[in-house]
Amino acid sequence: MTGNRGRWPKIDEERGVEDVTLLILEWLGEQGVNAMIRMDAERLADNVPAWTFAAGGGPLTHGMRAGGRTVQQCMSVALARLRDAGLSVPF
């Protein structure tokens, strides 16, 4: 983990990706990647996937987006796409 400043907690493997989402965003920032996760209340009310992850910059040659009905679904897709783009996310 590049730039580890002693803040990475032990990950409880019994819990989902939502427990490490902020750590993933922070790690991406340390790699020079701009990233965000968003929940759209209007989309939620319309019963369509309301969670969106977006990232770009740094080692990502193209921006990327991922969506899902839950934060877990959204981040699972996002992590797979980040790894496909060559970023070895340590979570």
C-alpha cells in the first residue's frame, strides 16, 4: 500500500465492501485518481440503480463509471473495472 500512514484498519472479511469504501476512495486519491461515490434520491424513488461511482485521472487513461442498486453492488462493479484498468486496489 503506497503512502500508508498507519490508518488502514484490519478489514473484517465478514462485512461487505461498504465498510472500506472510504478507504478505497482515499487510496485512489493517493494514486492521483479523482473519485467519488454518489447516491441519487430521485433515481432511488424511481426504483432504478441509484448508486454511482466515478473515477478519472492519475494512472487511469480514461474516466470510468459504475452503478448499482446498492453501494455493495456499485463498488463491486467499480473495483472490478478499476482492476481491469490496471489499478491493484488493496482491498
